[in-house]
Amino acid sequence: MSSDVQLFDVAGRRRSPATLPEFHVGRAPANKGQRYAADPPTVDEIIAIMRMARGAPYGNRLNGLIVVLWRAGLRINEALSLTETDLEQRRGSILVRHGKNDRRRLVGMDAWGWSALEPWLSERATLPIGPLFCVLAGPTRGHAWSASAARLELHRAAVAAGVRRRVAPHQLRHAHAVELLREGIALPLIQRQLGHYAGDPVKRGRARPWPASSNASMGGRRSAEAFKLYL
């Protein structure tokens, strides 16, 4: 009976053999040994993807994910672990409860990011309580959106938008870091925003309060270029 049960997913659909653990035993991953350059997309390319997604099914969800990856610099797993209560728009901050090595931290996001996130927040309010980025239809509606599905959707939107480079969620985080550096944000603030802790190893695992000066730095970022392109 147990072997029959595991052939079906939580929605009652028959699982592909590729999803079973024994299917991959002894097989090397197709991308084993491959290295990808930290080649962040430009503002024009990211906005092109967002404009393409805006007219696609479930486009608000993808655009919301792009916003928190690009404008707040989150990792894909950090973004998919967010809940609605982790957002505090009044302060311009996002609480990351499960960062790398399960560290907590607060990150800032600029006013343009919050305005671009609003369409998804409005749609999310009509769905069952759960993760911020969730499944939108079917028996698992309201459940967590998987990282593999998010990566695939982002890739398809980039191809449809005509972006001639590899676009993965982590590259949006790279774009965030590069833009902060070009805007003259102090390196220690960039490190804290990205969750890269240096110095005392004891302090690295401790959730530090996000200073008001850091929120001001992120909230006051120059977003006019992105605004003009997106509207």
C-alpha cells in the first residue's frame, strides 16, 4: 500500500518517475561541473521581463518575486519563505526569518519596490493564508510555491521578453548588489543587506537590528529610471 501511495502527489496526480528518489541514483546531474559567470541583467532587461510577465497568467506573482529579489536582494529560498506579516511597508523593511544558515535579518526596500509589489499583495489577499508567494490554483492553492517552478517561470518570461542572457533568481540579487555599489551605498550596509556577516563569528549568527540610517539609504534609492521604463 505504501508503495502505491508514493506514486501520487498531494493533489492526487500520478507522479513522474523522475520525482522519485531512486530515479536519480547513480546519475550525475546534467549541469555537474558547469560554472556560470555572475552576469547580472541590466535594469532595461529586468523591466522588460516584468512588462512581459504583467500580461501573462500569474504575472503579478512573478513580478512580486522579481521585486523582492532585485530591490531587496533576497535569495530565492528567503523570498519563498516569506509570509505577509514579514512585510512592514511603513518602515520599508522586510523580515527574513530563514536566511542562509537559518539566520534572521531585516532588509530594506525602496519606495518603487513597494509600489511594484502592490498588485501582487492585493491579489494575495484574496487567497488562503500562507506563504507570501504561493500556488494560485488547484488543490494546493495557497501552499508554498516551489523554487524550481519559480526558476522555470522566470526563465520563460526572460525568453519571451527577448533577453539574450541566462536569467536566474540569484542574478537579480547580484544586480541589486551592483546597483547599490554604483549608487554609493557604504559597503558595510550592502553586506548587511545581503546577509554577508564578517568579523566575530558569534555575531554572525545573531539577528541584528536594522538601523534607521540603513532604511533611509534603501528607501531613498534612485528609482526614477525603473519607474519610467515600467510604466
